[in-house]
Amino acid sequence: MSILLKPKEPQNYTVDGVRFFKKHLDKLRYDSMVTDYPITTSEISVFMILHLYTDEMGQIRSLTKDPSVSDRKQLCISNLSTEHDLKYETVKKAFDSLLKRKYIAEVYTEKGMHYEIVDYAKYNQQINNSLHEETSTYFRIPLALFQEKIFGSLIQQRYHKAPILLLELSQYFSVQLGTNRRSVEDVQMVQGERTMTYLKNTLNTTAKRVRNFLSIIQNIFMFKPIEEKVKNPSMVRKERKRTFVQVCIEKFKFSLNGACFKRNDDVNERRSYAKLKKEMAARIKNARISVKWRDMMDIEKSISRMVKISTHLQVVDKSQKMLNYTVSKVADTLEDLHNQGELRSINSLGAYVNKCFSNAFEDFQKSYLTVEDRIEIRTEYYNTYGVYPTFLGK
């Protein structure tokens, strides 16, 4: 007899950040514990940073978010050192080591070379649509962690275990929001506790350096002492090691800066966008189509446009059908042009794909939207916005 699982409540908040897979964290933990050639602070830091620049399939076609950087220089490693206040030599050495350790790989195509986070695509495609599977498979690193540019300080001050601790703290909040804190309305209620002993052991350092580490990350992860122990100097002069009263912190309560959360007001829209973006990226990757970073950004904007239009088709229950139709048709068009060798003649692939989506939506309207459907969509849209929609054909 099958057991029907009760659907979970909607998740009110999520961490505003980049996706990082649990299996990659497990690999980092293992490589940090080996005695022979353990992975370094700079290597883990650079690997985390690279997740800012990857697409849904783990492909990295640019190492900068600066649109003014030319195509020729987008994959220069110096971009990472500039944007994250790191020394070039440190980034270059870490990057080369990550290639050697097979955390990242070089991928060569007929149009050049790009980088790829190893196994990212595999882990991403394994994600089940259920929220339980998502929260157990990956978590999100807060964007603020990169914006604060703390990695240089961690590397310079030799906090070898610090990046892994940051990943574990990020994982904690993602899991909390996806499990017992799904319906929380005040993100400041999402808190945890850690002892000083735990932090000392995890960072493999002294209490003094733990406090210094906490001061470095305090704008993102805030630790507040909740248990303290007072140590008085010994009354016996011969045994006295100090003459002052020492206050030792035993336990902390920690939280994540409220600015690192985002509310899931449009959860269905976000989920549709993420699913279609992943599907398009997979089709492009599997067809071995070389796409520039800027073109991929334009393609994702086109997908976002389709998702927004699809919300207005929900009234006739044809939202998902339209999305499946348009994405499939555009991907088929790209594959056909690529196989015929005609894709390389297109100057702006992003603009071309945008036009393809418009044409695919026009075809969908002609084939699948009845006159009654159009009237219902137009009426619903007018009642909501006070004007008639421009995306529907006459």
C-alpha cells in the first residue's frame, strides 16, 4: 500500500546567493583532511568564487561581471584578483591547482575554450523537483560573502579551515529555511548555537584567533556570546600565571545578516525560470554549441520574458504548455542551425534567440490558443492592470 506524503508548506524565505553542491563540500572536507598535499585556503576560496560566474551546466565563459571587459579578456584570471581584492599570484596558483585536482576543467570547442566546474552539471540535473531533495542536495552561499571581499584576509592570516566553516554555516541556513523554518516570517528567528570549543576545533586555532575570525565575517555571519566563564587569578602566588580576571566565552548564538535573505513571493515563477534555464543550458551543452557569456545572459533574459508572459496564461491553464513549447522549439532551431554549420554566421546569438522566442510564441498562439482563450486572457489582464495585453496577437 502506497503512502501519500503530505505536501510541505511553501518556503517563505531563501538565502540570496549562489548554488553550491553538498557533494563538492564533501570533497573539499576530505581534501582538507589528507596529510599529503591538503587543499589550501586560497584554493577553496577561489573555487567558491568561481560559482559566481558559472551557468546552470557549470560552464564558465567569463571570469568577470564587468560588461566593459572585451571578449578576448573575459577569461583572464586577473579579473578574479581585481574583482575580489586578491593577489594575482595567489589566484593563479590556486586556479592551476584546482585544474590539477580536477575541481575545474578546460573545455575546448571550435570557437575557443571555456572552463567548467567538474560534476556541476551532473549534480544539477540530479535535483528532484521536491523541496526536500533540493535542500539535501545543494545550498546557497550568500552573495554578501563575496561582496564583503573577506577572502583576502582569510588567506593572508592563514585561516586554513575558514572557507569550509563558511560553507557549513551557509549550508545551515539553507537547510533551516527548507525544513523546520519554512514558514518563518521574521528571518532573525533563524539562529543557531555553537560553542567556542567547536569553533576552535573546526578552525584548528586558538580562542583569540577565533574571535578575530568572527570579527572578519561579522557583516555576514554574526556571533553573539551567550555563555561566559570568569577565571580569577590563582590565590597561590607560586601557581599564579596571571594577575587579572579573564572572561572566557563558552558559547555563541549566531545569525545571518537579514540582507542575505530574500522572500519567495513569486516562488512558482522563480521555479519555472530556474527549470527552463537549466533545460536550455543542457540542450546547448549537449549539442556542443559554443555560446559567449553575454549571449547566454541575453538568452536567459528571453527565458525570463517568456516566464512572465506565461503567468497570464494560467487563467486558461496553458502556462506550462507554452513554456515547454517555446523552449523546445528554440532549442531545436539552435541545434539544427549548429548541425548545418549556419550558427556561426549569426552576429548576435542573444538577439537571434530573442527573436526565435517571439516567433515560437506566435506559433503557439496560432496552434493552441482558441478565441475563447484569448478573450479570457485579455479580460483577466484588463481587470488586473486596466489595459489590454500587448503580447497577444490579434
